[in-house]
Amino acid sequence: MMEPVEFSFTLSEEQKKAKQKRVAALIKRPQIKQWLKQYDQTAAFVEAHSGRFQDYCDVMKKCEHCQGISFCRQPMTGTRMELRYDGILQNVLVPCHYQIEQQKLYAHEKQYRQCDMPKSYLCVDLAKLDLKEESGEYKGVVMQVLQTIMDEDSSKGLYLWGKPGAGKSYLAAGMCNYFAKKKRSVSFVNVPKLISDLKMMFQEPLAMEAKLASIRHVDVLVLDDIGGESVTSWSRDDILLPILDGRMEGKKLTIFTSNYRMQELKEKWALGNGKQMEPMAAERLLERISTLSTEIFVKGNSRRK
């Protein structure tokens, strides 16, 4: 049987002095003093593991004076190494306090079944809107929005229309966030994107039906930019109409945003594929929308920059 090979290393005098200097500097650091107190250890423990403690301090130094996630200097953004001891000294990767705050800020995102909006819109909080510089008309719209979300017994949503960039989608996102934080299932669906996506799913009927079923049955639905889609009898009668029928039957809260007032939307839908007028088909769809929502004009110039 072979004898195990043992290795022993002897530090030179110069290396010993360098280590002693490093340990002396380490034990003066506030975070090391705090660590030793937390784990009831002495300077001898630092000396025995000086390399690990030096690495720990180097990592912590990168977090000094950090202004937020966007300024993170760590290899994995929003995390840092923590040194823990439970009989074994080990490095543990943990989220920093900025990352923890961000996770809390976006915790409600898991309630979204579909989210066709900018990530930043997940932070929209209607209760914290700064309305000091807003017009009386816009403040009035916000009040109607707040009244709608506070009336939890009502399934009547809103139809927000106005010029592009007036803030319709922003307010609708705020409504979605409110209900998501209440643990309700929500979807923010951009209608032109939906129609485009479904066209790509013609060869996948089961996947298409699953997507539509989710939209029909979700607790709170935003149909964003309705009327902005390419209007055909298929998109109007086979896609939008069944969705709205399902919302009505289930008494589900539905919010719409559009660049068109309801009457203009009806005229647009009546054109169908442009070959012939189909006023009754457009009337059926508009009747569902008016049943599901209250029409509100969002006045204002574009807020987009």
C-alpha cells in the first residue's frame, strides 16, 4: 500500500512579515471586528485564514459608496460574497440590499400572465403619482382610475383614449400593478402584437387556444392600443370577439387603451378587410366594449421623450 504524500510549506521570513502585516491590517477593519464579534472568534482565526479574509475585504471594498444596482462593481450584479462560519469557513453569494429592494419592487411581476409593456412600468404606483404639474383634466382622469380600482365589487373597467403618448398605457399599467399586488392574476396585452403573434401560431392550434384562454380568463386584463392592429374579419370576429365574450361571461375587469374614441373604433372595424362594409360585426364588438368599460378621454400632449 502506498503511503499518503504529505506536503508542508514553510514561509520565508519575508513572507511571514508580509502575512503579519496583512493580518494586523485586517483585524483593524470594522467589518472584520464585527465578523469576529458575531462568530465569537479571535485574531488567531483571522491569521489562520488570512487569505480568505483578505478576499472578503476586497469584495466588500467594491460595495463601498455604491449608489445602486446600476453602479454595481461586482462580477455578478446585485450580489456580494459573505463569509460565514458554522464549523466550516465558507463563501456564500448573497443579494445586496439594493438587489433585495429591487426584488421587493418587482415581486408582483409573478402575477403577470403576459406583460407587453416596458419593465419600468412595473414600478408605476397610482397612489404615488406626482400630479402637482398636471392639468385639472388629467387629475380628473386619475381620480376616475382610482375610483375604478377601489370599487372591488365592480367588473366595469375603463376605455382610455387619446393622442399617442398622453399617458393611457401608463395609467393602465398602474391599474395592473395595483391588482397584481393584491395577488390577482393580470395581463397587459398589446393588441397589435397579439394579432401578429397569433398569425405566427396558425400551425399550433393548441398553443394558440391556450394563449387566448389565458387572456379570456385572467382576473384583470389590459388590451393596450386596441384599434392599432391590422383589422381583418379574422382579427375582429375570431380573436377579439371571443375574448370580449369570455370577459363578459366571467364578469372580469377589462381595461382598454386606444388612440380612437369608441365611435371611431366602430367605423374602423366596420371596414373589415377593406373589401366591404360590415357594420353589424363592428357593432357587436363595440357593444361588448361599452358593456365592459366606461369611455374616458385622456387629454394631453405626448409624454414620450
